[in-house]
Amino acid sequence: MIRTSSGISRRWNPVVLLVIADAAVIFGSFFLAAWLRFGMEIQAAVDSLDPVLPRALAFSVFVMMGLVATGLYRGRQRPRLWEAIARVIVAVGIGGFGDILFFYAFPDLDTGRGVLMIAMVLACVTLSVTRVLLLRVFDFNPLKRRILVFGAGEVASYISVLRRRADRRRFEIVGYMLVNESDRDEALARGLENLLPLTTDIDTLDVDEIVVALDNRRGAFPAARLLKQKFRGVPVVDIIEFLETETGKIDLDVLYPGWLVFADSCNTDGTFRSVKRFLDITMGSMLMLLTTPLAVLVALSMWIEDGFGAPVFYRQKRVGRGGKHFDLFKFRSMCIHAESESGAVWSRENDDRITQVGKVMRRFRLDELPQLWNVVRGDMSIVGPRPERPEFVDKLKDAIPMYEYRHCVRPGLSGWAQLNYPYGASVADSREKFKYDLYYIKNTNVMFDLFVLLQTIEVVIWGRGISMAGACDADGLVLSSSTDAQLQLFSRKKQDNASQELKEGA
């Protein structure tokens, strides 16, 4: 961990501090609730709730799970004040419900309704105040990582896109180091500031991290200078790794295929794949059992709208692991024979083919409940990239670099891309979602899957297409003539990038 000259650590993570602060506040709220419930008599509270510690821990764990489920541990969260408070209230409600189930399972640790209700009210108030204050501090905190960017060209300019305070909570740019002084005017035109000459003494800048962002590394890679800083204890990272950490996605514009070849991933571990498959079968079976009453209610609603002879389920070909096709099951949310004339078309926002019941199902993802059967039988996983239709895959793989890489894992019922980016109406949107899919494939593990699954609850509760963002509809891309033009544009860019890589490797 790097320390400044004053001895204060700058390599901190706002999310970690939020977790610590929230845990302390929730834990304290429980003890304060017990104290108030028993007339501020400590001994009476101890005698009634002995032991107090496991009860307080259980309450804290369930409330914090609720905070995760409502998206309040997103590193780049941008909720408005009222929305943050609303999410805290829902999170505490989820935690209280989990606490009640816990007490039914372990009656010896029953807290009592009085203490639980007071603790929930106190937690709502203290968490709201703490979160609002901390987020304001994080936005303007001077103890951010001081980043020196080695390069001031097109690749380095991708960092300048991160302009929001929420995007820059963890770092500030000390400067961009010019490899060639002749590039200064071009760098200024790109909006880069604090340009430094190559002769600048890095030791005098007090940097916490160096990001290598060179357009062309051949003959310009400052290996000796970077090694010196690395041995001094200053981390040196590639632009891809930096943007991956700060944005939660892998940027295709700066990615080169060799980087993924050497990147570590749990997907290459047979043990992890076996554990993930076991969890998929277990959770899929449990969720199918628990959601059966809801599925029956959905089916009845569809029959009431379309008649008892109308089909309930909809079967559609999708591309799974290894590029194999499988039949995906959904509750039918569109009118019967919706694609009989148009052919394979993804749905649009405010699509007039969607039924009234279908609109409700799509808003709260109820149409995807039958996909639990796909999970159990091995076509899909609980968490993974969303499965795409073969008609679209055939075109998108020619437009988006390494698009087929998303088929190295089972597609998922929920996914990292779905939490971060809405369905759109262009290939550019598909390209953007693929960046999140790549991030998930590279960084997947059991805890990450649990994190995604919990945050899916937020999307369902708020009826939104993505986490901590505006509302959107379900699958939304139409392969029209304008889309074909975009495909051709991306294909040309892909070919240009490949040609450039061949030239650099020659």
C-alpha cells in the first residue's frame, strides 16, 4: 500500500469504507434499540437478549445483504437524495425480513418484535445520514490516488472520458507525460490537461500509480523508468487494467487479443466450473419451487387477457456455450404470431406487439421465470452473459471484435451487463454490453455471482432494466438498414485495427 510523504494512505476504496461505516452503524443501532426497548437499563437488556452479540451480527448481516441487493455498494453509484433514502428503507426492510426467517430457524436467538422494529427504524435513519455524508466526502476527498499517465495520445484520452465525480472518486490525474513534444498540440485538442515533458522527474510528482497508455509502444516504451518506479513501490498498470478497474468493463478500443490470452480467469478452473454448476442446479431448483405460485398467477393472467386456448410459453432458439443452439423458454409477452411477417426482430421500446400482461412481466422480469428450467437442465447458468439469438450473433460477430468469446461460458438468467447497461437499438449498444460481458468472464467467481444475483433484486424491485440508472425496456435491437450500416462501419474498424496489429507485430 503506497503512502504519501505525510504518511497517510491514498490507496483506499470508497466501497470498503462504506461497508465498514454501514456495519458499524447497523451494529450500533441494534444495541441502541435493545437499550431503548428495556428502559435504558443495560442489565435488563442483557438478561433478556443474552447473548446479544449473535443477534446483533445476524441483524447486521441481513441488512447489509439488503444494501447490496438495492445497489448501494456500487463504486460509481449516482443516486439522488430521495432515491438513496428509499433504497436504504427497502434494504432495511429486506434485512428485517431475513432476520425474522433467521429467528424462526433459530428460535433460541429470537430478538423480539420490539427490539427489531426499533433497530430497523434506527438503522434507516443512521444509514441514510451516514451514506449522504460519506458520499459527499468521497466526491471531494483529497486523499485520492494520484495517477500519472504515460502517454498523451488517443489511448490516453479514454481516461478523460471519466468526467463525473462518481467516476473519479478514487483517483485524480497528476498529468499526462508526452512521449514526443510534437504531440502537445494534438493532446490539447483532445482536451488533455497538465501535459508534462518526457524529461520530468517522476520522483518529484508524489504519484501513487502509473498508467501506461501509449498509442504505439514500439521504440517508445520507457521500460527503465517504469521499472525504477515499480521497485520504489509505485504500481505500474496497463491502460486496459486501469479502465477495467475503474469502469467495471473491458474497453474494446484499447484491448489487444494477447492481453486476454494471459489474463487470469476462474473459468479455466475445473473446480470452479463444477461448483458453479452445482450451485446452478441447487438454486435453480429452489427458485422454481418458490416461484411456482407466481408462475401460475402469470399463466392465469395471460389466459384472462388472450383466452384459455392461448399459448402460455414461448420457445426461441438461442446461442449457448460453445456456440451450440438451445431452446430458451419464456412466458409469452407478445401477441400470438408476433414475428410471422417481420421475421427475427428484437423488440423495441414501447413495442406495440407486447400485450398488457406482457408489459408487466417484462418490467419485473417475470417472463424469464421459465428459464429456470434452462438453468437446471444445463443450457444456462444463474449468472452469465444473456443468450443471444443466432440471427443476431451471425452479424454481430462480424462487427464486434472477439464477440464469440462470450460463448466460452454458459449464458445467464441475469448478468453483469444487464445491471450496468440497458437494452438498446443499435449495434453500438451491443458492443457496449459486450464490454461488461468480457469483464464478467474474466473476473467471475462465486462472490461476484452472488453480488450480481443480489443486485438483480434491485432491478426487479424498481422495475428497471439496469441498476442505479433510468428505466428501460427488454430486448431492444432491430436489424434494419441503418443497423446494417452500423455493422459495416464496425466491421471496417475491426479490420483496420487487425491490420494495424499485424503491422506492429511485423
